[in-house]
Amino acid sequence: MAVPSNILQQVQTYQMSQLAFLGNFGCFIHTSNKKFQNFENMVGNLGDTVNFELPPRFVSQEGLVVNYQPTQQRLQSLTVNQAYNTSYAYTAQQMIFNVEDYMLRVGKGAVMELATQVESDVAKLAETQPYRFFGDGVTQINSFGQLANMLAQYRTYGFAKDGIKVYLSDIAVPQIVNSGLNQFVLDRNEEMANSWMVGDWMGVSYYQSNLLPVHLAGSVGNLGQVLTVVSTNDPTGNNITQITFSGASASDLNAIKAFDSLEFQDGVVGQPNLRYLTFVGHKPTALKVQIQATADAASDGAGNVTIDINPPLCATLGNANQNIQFNIVAGMQVKALPDHRCGMVVGGDAMYLAMPRLPDQSPFYTGNEMDTDTGVSLRLTYGAVLGQNQLCYVNDVIWGKTAPGEYLMKIAFPL
């Protein structure tokens, strides 16, 4: 007997799966210095910028007869200049029939999206702020030996007594850990094997991130070109902030990109091997002189390119800002890094993040909270558009970040 043509109702249900959100590492937000988190509430502070002090620099003089030197107050600025929002809206019918029981999940998804924007922006400090660097952008960084060498280069320039934080590429961590397991150190190996993390080592805290910025270098770095000094904007060597080089491709609009990293080369005939002096005390170190391009620079028809640099280079004895022994002169040579992913070493808790509290948006319901999972402080505003059958939600956040370059070192991971 054939089955009759029944008319049946199909009922659709929507069940919570409890699937975890696909998150990202949030180490930059969680470990940044929040001293100026709400600086807008500080007495006497107006505007979106707060200035804070950097330690003053001096020089020493031989003997007991003094020559009074000027004191220069050094400042670093933290400006809140970033803002993001995530918004969503529903009709009354959608709210009561579909969404109301799931608003916590909806809100969490919006918060995680915003947190990723903040985290990735703070991570850009690794690209924009350090002028020293470790790695050549080609060789993999995959061992504890390399990390030890990196820390030695970081510390020889001078370092804060506070703890050092290192931000590594999450892709590099497994190989680094594996190199440590080959060493006969039972207790440490057991800890690493259980967590498969670098952990704390040599007084340093290590973190991993999948949001490290990628620096796309200029042609000079990617082609492996060697640049030769032609001249500087200060032949006296007292305050060199711009250097003209030869050796780039002719008429190359992309010869140098902002934040390219360059290093003076050893073994150039007739030229000394340049080394940085210690930041305090002005004593020679083993660290090669490394500089950062602060702006894009194109080459001319002869292959000459003029690069604005950070830090300013000073070879003047008795100047508190002296950082090199020998003046920069024609014939010295530099090489730039190719494209690379930027990790970072930070000392002295010198990476600052501010996420000020946004004002209430009356007559709408407004709340300001810090999300404990991501570490981001944000505002939620809820309200209805009168007569339009719209229930609207807006999550938004403003923030600013900074870090003084002398406390930092970039880690150049190959792409």
C-alpha cells in the first residue's frame, strides 16, 4: 500500500553549540604598561596626548674641576589616535524570536573582533619604534642559542633592571622549544615539554603572537643592494639625521620604505668598523650600528638615495647624545633587511597602552567594561531608533600606544 501524501510541518530549531571562538594571541594588550590608561582624568591634562619623562642623559668629565653642562628634559608622547567599532541591529521580531537568548554570544564575538584590532595595532610598535634589530630576515630564528645571542646584543647597549619581555612569532616557538629539549637539563626540559612553550628563561619572559606585523621592505633590502655613504646633513658628526647613499637602482620609487632597518657593514677598506656606545656612559660596545629609515625615499637617476634616519647619530666627544665613536663619512657602507615579520624585545616595562573610558551616550543605555579574556576596555551602547523598529548595539574603543626606541629591539623573522 502506498504512503499517503501527508501535510506535515517542518520545525527548525537553532541550538547553541558551545563551540569556542577562534581567538588570537593577546600578549601585547595583556603585558603592556597601563600606567596612563585613563590619562584624561589626570589633574591638569588636557587634550588627547600625555607627555611623560625619559631619563636625562649626561657626560662625565675627568678631574675635579667642573664644567657645568645643560640638563635636557627628555619627553615621550602617548596620543590616543585610534578608534574602532563593531555594530549590529535587529528588529523587534528578530530580537524576541531569534536573537535574545544568544546576545551574550553575539556580544562576545563583537568584543573579540575589536580586541584583535587593538592587539594588532599595538603589535605594530615592533615595526615602527625599534632602531636596533636581531636577525637578517632570511635566517630562521629557531634555537635557544640564537635567543641567548639576541639577549646579549640587547643588553650590551644598556638595559633596564626591570624584567625583559620578548614577543616571538608563534610559528618559530615549536622549533625553539625543540632545540631546548635536546639539551640535558631535566627540570627545565620537563616544564617545556609539558607546556611546549619557551616560558621564562635568563630572567626574561617570552610570549608568542600570531599578529606580529609584516614589514614590506624597499627594493634596496629585497635586492640585497649595498649602499655606500656619499654625504650627511651634518659633516661635523654632531647630529646626523639624514644620510645620502649611492648604490640603489636608478630612479627607483621604492628604494627605501619607512621603517626599513639598515646596518653598517664591517670590513670596508679604509673605514673603521662602527659600533654603538653604551646609552649611559658612552663606552664602546660590541653592537653594530643599526639605524631605521623614518620615511619612504626614492633614488635619483644615478641611484643615489637620501634617507632620514633614527636615531640621530652623534660622534662628538662630550655631547650627552654621543652614540658612535667615529663620524659617518663617505665610503662607509650599509645593507638593509628584506621583507620580514617583526617580533620585539622590550625592557623596563616601556610599552605603554591607553584605552580611556568613553563617555555615556544619553539617552541610550551605556556601559564601559574591561573584557577579562582579551584585556580590552570598551564601551557598549544600546538603544532603539524611535518609530523605525530598530534595536541597535554598538561596541567601540579608542586607544593609543607608544614605546621609547632605546628600550626596544626588533626581531626580524623570515616570512
